[in-house]
Amino acid sequence: MELKNKKVLITGGSAGIGKSIIHELTKQGVQDIAVIGRRKEPMEALKQEYPSVNFLTIQANMSRPDELTEAVQLISGEWNELDILINNAGVVSAGLLTELSDEDIINQININLTGLILLTKKSLPLLMKSKGGAIMNISSGYGYIAMPFYSVYAATKAAVGQFSDAMRRELHQYPLHVMTVYPSATDTPMMKTAKMGQMDSPEEVAKVSVKGLLNEKMNVILGGPEREEQIKINFLEPEKIDQFAIANYEGLREGTKNHRAM
């Protein structure tokens, strides 16, 4: 896929993986980028960092359908088309299900999944005009292998992968490539309250993701061959992953007890 001169919409693009993806896109010649985020200042800072890019910054909350409608209407008014949608925004609240607040449960579902689906739906009339476009959905390693204390987060990220597969098959008659990225633990602001070992950098995740887009990969899985083997084991012999989770239960609980980025 050729990315030069494509018009791109990305959510959560002012920090972490999203910001690094923007950096990689600019290296590929992308000059028109719309960014949806909750905070105006970090999005405006992108204009200073990348003066050659024509940014369309849109302050909106992914959990509010009316704001997503207004965002797409703004893009339609400015561009009248869209080539690439990158659904990157996400939140997390870890802990025992019985200890998670109702609000955190609902917001994880609304932002990680419902908002992603609604924005895709609302963007499709523009995407269908593209002569060669794409939808990139950012899931998580937990979207393949769910672990204790991430029940709601894992559920939303697994659903993202299924949504991607369904949309790729539903949109087969359009020149739209649909792909899913499954990052492992990544050193972003979202992970500041988690106790994790070695993490990938957002720059590395972005490089692999954009390379996957260029090569029209369906799934981009971070973590190397070891992670791919774990995924196979989880599918074929899930009890082995159960045993790992049980053996490491207390360590997992300690590492996640304060992990919240909402």
C-alpha cells in the first residue's frame, strides 16, 4: 500500500503509540492527518512538532456518539473523503471484577469497543470513496490471551479483533484493507501505574504497525515467535495458560493493583 498523500484519521494520536504512528506516517509522506482526542493542548502541540503536516484536531470523547458524529461531519466538510482510519484510543482499569467500579467497567467498554465501532460506522461513507484505503484497529496482547485482573479490558480487546475480521469480510467489495495490531506491554503513559518488566517502546510498535499496513498484513502481533506460540497454546490447550496464571496469580495481582488509565 502506498501511503503518500493519504488522508488519515487517528484517535488518541497525541501520545504513546498513536503519536508514534503519526511520526511513522509522516515519514511515508502523509500530510493530511485528523486527530481525535479528549484534550486540546497535546493535539495542538503536534502542529508545532510537525509543521509540514496539515492537522485537523478534533476534541471529542470516544464514549459520546454525538461527538463522534460531529467529528466525522467536520472531516467530511474539510476533506469530503478519508483513506485511512486508525482506531487507537483506549483506556484500562485493572483489578478483580468485584472491585472494579461500574463506571470503569462501562467506560472501558464504551471507549475501547463501542466508540471504536461507532466511529468506524460513521466514517465508512468517507472511507468507501477511497481508491485504496484501510482501517487499522489497535487491540492488545490481552485480546488473544486474557489474564486475571484484566477481564473487562481483555473482553473489549478480543472483541476488537473479531470486529476487524467481520469488517474485512463485510467490505470485501471495496479497496479497504482491514487489519488488527496486537501490542504487548508498551511503555506509554497508559502503563505508568502498572508494574511490568521489560516493555516495548511505542516507537517500535508504531514501526511494526505501519510496516504491516504497507504490506497489507491482516494481523500484526508484537512479542515475537514466543508470543505466537503462546497464542497457539491458548487456543489449543487453554488449561496450560490457566496453570501459568494460577502459578503467577499473586505476582500478577501485585503488578496490576494500581493499573488504571481512564
